[in-house]
Amino acid sequence: MKTTAGRILTEAAARLAAGGVEEPALNAQWLLADATGVERLRLLAEPDTQVAPAALKKFRAGLLQKEQGLPLAYILGWQDFMGLRINVDKRVLVPRPETEELAGHAADFLLGRKGDLSVLDYGSGSGAIGLWLARRFPALRVTGVEISARAINCSADNARELGVADRVKFVKGSTLAAVRSTFDAIVSNPPYIPTGVIPGLAPEVLSEPRVALDGGGDGLDVARMLVRLAPARLKKGGAMIMELGGGQAPRLLAAMPAAVWTGKKTFKDLCGVERFLFARKK
């Protein structure tokens, strides 16, 4: 590999493309920016920039990890989420753009609520949703419920780094029974991939915690639990806001009793998939 940024990026992108990596050029750019400490766009604007041997060694190590199917966020150690840098590693799921949309829907709902606000983030993982909401609403109190103690350690570190640890707590639990309070909203990106689909997923996805992916036979085991237990954990008029897989939200919404829920609707994501479920407790 030549030692100019332009040549390195060209050769690395070709190598990743040959290995079937999606967005090979973009992945190469981020890896080189991380290795050199130079902004990605500057590397593109100044392709004759010389890359030092130590940076090149780090870049090559990251490139190999990428070829082996590791998510870019794990290699970098962070993922951007709505403008926040969220630390991530193999303990937690990498936050997706769709989950940014979920957080946005939760914020839209909270803007219409008055008084002291509180949110429960179920399956909190890296803490991205709850932490962004805590930054968005300076008085908001957030409780994250997470089955993995290792994930809680990651999210607690993120809360401290983002300066919201005094308003955010994380509780270990597999259901909403882990908490006793009531909340203005329950927000969740639960595991929703059907068990039988998981073996065929891309290597990058298979690098992530299975507990954050596996939603049972039809993908809705955890989502059904949330719908069943949510009324006891919501204030009057509080909302259940959930991200699900394609086709799942309408099916689950139809099974939510009208005696308990009102304002039931779904939202499409930016790709047109009917992904988000919304309902308010009567």
C-alpha cells in the first residue's frame, strides 16, 4: 500500500468491495480518519496527505477486522446517534438510523406533555435512546431496563460521559416487572428478528449480541410482553412507542385491546417500511 491518503483509500475500498463489504469506500474513509486523527472529509480533499507508519499499521488492523465482518462502529468504538457520540462494543447492539427515528417520535410525544416527565427505555443497550432524550429534555428522568449486565456497564459509562448520569438510571431485568414506577412513555427497540431468520443474517449483524436480536418464533415475543405489561407502567395518557420489523407493527397493534389503548397508529420509516407502533393508555 502506498502511503498517501488517496492511494490508501483507493486500494482499501477495492479490497473491501472484493470481500463483499457494503459501502467499501465510506468504510475505508472512516477507518483511515480514525487511524490518522484527520477528519474524513479533509482526507478526501487532500489525497496527497502522507500517512505515518504507526497510523498505517492501525488502519491495516482495522481494515482486516472489517474484512472479517466486524461492524465499523465496533472497530471505531463509537456510533453517532442524533449528534451524540455513543460508545459501543460487542456488549451492545449498534444503534441504527431507524432507532434515531424512534427517538424522534418519542420526543414529538413528550413535547405535548406537561409537568415532570419520565421515560422508560426497555432494552436500553448502549443507552442511545434514553440518553439522547435526556439531553433533549433537560428535566427528563430516564430509566433503562436491560437484561444484560455488560450492556448496562456500557450505557452507564455513556451516561457519565454525556453528563446526564444524575437523571438516568439503568436496571437489570427481562421484563417491565423490573420497575415499579409509572412513566409518561415507554420507548423500546426490542429484539424482533424471528429466531429462524438469524442464521442467515450478514456477518456484521451476527457479531452483535444475539439477545438483542432474537425475538422468538415470529419475532414478537418481547414486543407482546411489553404490550401486556405496559399499561401498569404508564401514566394516564402515557404512550407505548416501539420499533419493529417490517409488517410486525400493524399485526401487533391490531391485537392491542381498545379498552386499554387509544390513538393506535403506525409510522413508516424513511424507507417506507411500516416500522413504528404508537398507542396511548386510556
